[in-house]
Amino acid sequence: DTEVTQTPKHLVMGMTNKKSLKCEQHMGHRAMYWYKQKAKKPPELMFVYSYEKLSINESVPSRFSPECPNSSLLNLHLHALQPEDSALYLCASSQGWGAGELFFGEGSRLTVL
Amino acid sequence: QQQVKQSPQSLIVQKGGISIINCAYENTAFDYFPWYQQFPGKGPALLIAIRPDVSEKKEGRFTISFNKSAKQFSLHIMDSQPGDSATYFCAAGIQGAQKLVFGQGTRLTINP
């Protein structure tokens, strides 16, 4: 069982909706990540939070808004998405700074109509 | 420079055979090379990782071979089993950079 929990597992939304994806980890990790994965493609990094501060934003459109309320929680707020934003959104965490083992959640499958 | 090239895109191996997936990189600053395994409907999970101070690392049936001079690394799965059928991603990273560069993935099918 994954130790990174993501909700919801599936989400369908219209282009005018506002929704949020949530991620939680209780491993004491201090870095948390959002990745986007399209079918048959590798994960693409979107955002990284280190010690609850945004450290990397991979030029993601502003219709995606990340939030890190505390060291265990990570949210991704969605607004005015496009159909091409339909994808699997993966949350991950790692211990501290640097390229080490990433622990991924099972993802939230997003469909934008 | 930041790319990691992975081959083949797909691979079919008979049960009990050896599965081999290859990756190549250009950036000599990379110092961390993990392999991730992803089953349908699941997130990727770390399988095995290597740093460039060793040429080989083995964990059970899984072995990473690393060739620093050729800037290549590969995953060998010995005695491949149907349960190994999954998509495998190689990746490369730099300690302190917090960003992994993933290969394009290999869809592995083990026929019973």
C-alpha cells in the first residue's frame, strides 16, 4: 500500500468548474511534488515544495495553483481547465533536499469535458 | 543535454527469460540513476537505483549495469515473470537539484 494518499481517485469537471486535488503523506518527508502524466508518457514535473515553500514551478499555467498547508499536505487547485489538461496527476514526496527516492501516490485521474 | 533516451519502447519476453532495457544520457552532472516500475492504474514505484561510483547493483532478480564512460545504464530482469509485466522508466538526477529527468518508458510484457 502506498504511503502517499491522493484524493479523489477520479474527477470529471467542466471547463468552468473549480476543483481541488489533495495529497497527504505521513512519512515525515519535507519535499512534496506534483507531476502530470499523460497516457504512455513519463511523469512531467509541475511543482516542488521544500519545507512548505514552493521551490520549483515548471512554468505551469496559472489555471493550476498549488498549495502546501503543512508538511504533510499538498493541494492542487484547478480552475478553468482545458480538455488537454486531462491526465493522471501524481503526488510524490521525498526525504529532504536532493534527488533521492520519490514515493508516488496512485494518482488522481482527471477528465476535463 | 537534459534528455534521457530509453529503449526499447516495448519488449516482449518469455517467462524465465532475461529482460534488458537500456538508457543513455548526455549530462555528465547526473549522479543518481533510478528505475521506476509502474503498473496500470498505479503510481510509479522505485525499483532500484545506482550512483556512478559503482558499475553494477543487484537486488534480487533486478540488476542495474552502469557504464560511466559510455554514459549508459541498463536494467536487467533475470528469470522474468508475468508479474513483472509493467512499464519501466529510467531516470537521472543531480543531488541537490530535486528534479528527475525521466526516460520515455518501456512497456514490458512477459508471456507465460
